[in-house]
Amino acid sequence: MHILVTGGCGFIGQHLVRRLVQNQHTVTIIDSLIGSDGNSTHHPDTKLVIADVREAQTWSHVLHNIDAIVHLAAASNVAHSVENPQYDFDVNVRGCFEVLLAAKNAGVPKFILASSNAPIGKQPPPAHERLAPQPISPYGASKLAGEAYCQAFNGSYGTETIALRFANVFGSGSMHKTSVVARFIRDILDKRRITVYGDGSQTRDFIHVQDIVTGIEHALNASNIGGEVVQLGTGIETSVNQLIKILQEIIPFDFSVDYLPKRIGDVQRNFSQIEKACRLFGFSPQINLRDGIEETYNWFEGQLGHG
């Protein structure tokens, strides 16, 4: 296929693009290079268009003969969405709408949205697709709006849309991410000290980026499931304190842990039920948490050059 990836120079994007090229797909990347990880490189066998997905002129010449779009470009920080909800809305809601509209106008048959468990909000876990969303942050609301537009474009125009709700993604290449695994490892190497917002009992579903990429590939290859929302995670609930224990076992030196009050917009418990992904396209995560954390730490240590 010829696949267009928005945000293809970011953390998940670079892993996805590498996999797609390895599997003989043609890839075009659209990325503003704002907030991209590493040195914002792109795969040499791809076409890179440096542009903002919110601007209509971005789409005038790039959607010819595109078979599918994977929309990864987003503002993805919950705390920042609380501080600046207008920016979060503009990037995540208007940005998603502009890409969907361009896809519809160009006749692109398939659209994959990178969503999140954040739309579920304060519903008791596990997160699954039958729960009524109750977002508690502007970020969660923005992702819910994107899911709704995907379903509307499927119902109204026949675009085969799939919204994939990613759990908490970690892995190599996440140097500039603010998610908990990347932040902890970076702070351990820089300061030998980490900060926990809350008492550490809060839980997440930590999934390695390579498993997320596999899930996206499955969605690209699936047929006749337009309009669906699908959870992608491991189905395993892990507390922040359990994560810290794994880091203490892996890292060859001591670090301190500071506990501060819980932040507004953070969900206390969050993990995914993944039966639907398994049923629809055979999704099955393969990388266990300890192995994935060790690989991620080794990558960070190599990048930062000390430990």
C-alpha cells in the first residue's frame, strides 16, 4: 500500500514508518517537526512533507494514490491540555477534522486514528469499547471528539475509519516524551531522582511501542471494520510503584523517589481490555514489561552517555 503517516517523525511514527518500509509499503510522512523525538530524522526511503495538518494547503498535492492514512500527529500531554485547552482542541480536534476532510475529498479509503484511553476518563477499569466515555481532561475530550468524527465520516461518507485507543506506550526513541516511563528514566539518568504525582498506587497499562506498531499494521490490513473503536494495550494493570520496583531491579545504581500531590486530570486506575482487538484482527502483545523497560533504559543510557 501507499500509506501516509502524519506525525511520522515522532516517537511512534518513526517505529511505524520503519516497519512499513521493511514490509515493502510506500510511505509519505507529514510532520511539522514540532515536538518530534531524536533529531527529527525520517527514513531515507520515504517522502517527507514538512507541514501542519491543520492547514488546508497541506493537502493539495499529497493525497494522490494514497491507500490509507495513519493519523498520529497530536498534542498528547494531559497536563498541558489542562493548562491550554484551546491549543489542545486546535491540534487534536481541528487537526483530526482537517485530515479526515482531506481524506474524504481525495477518496482515501482507510483512516486510522491514534486515540487513547483518556476518553474513558473516570469510568472504572478495565477500559473497553462498550463503556460510555467520561473524560476528565481536555485531552480526553479532544480524543473523544476525534473518535466521533471518525465514526461520523464512516457513516456519512463511507471512509473506513478505525480509532485505536493506545494504552501507555513506551520504548526506545522516546527521548522527548513526557509519559511516565520516559520521564522516569530520563530523570534517573540526569538527576538520580524521580517525582511521582500521587502515592504511586495509580495504575496504567504499559505497552511497548513495537506491539503498538503491530496493532496499527493489523488495523491497516483488516477489512470491513469501518467505524470501530478498538483498545490496544496488554490487558495488564501495573501500578507506578510496581514500575519503580522494576526500574530499581534493572538500573545498577540507586535513585530517590519524591511523592507530590496528584495532578488535575490524571486518572487513578487505567488499563485496557483487548478482547475486541484480538477478535477483529488477531492482536496479541508479545513484549513483557520488564524486558521492554530494560531495552528502553539501555537505549536512554546509550543516548545520554552516562548512568
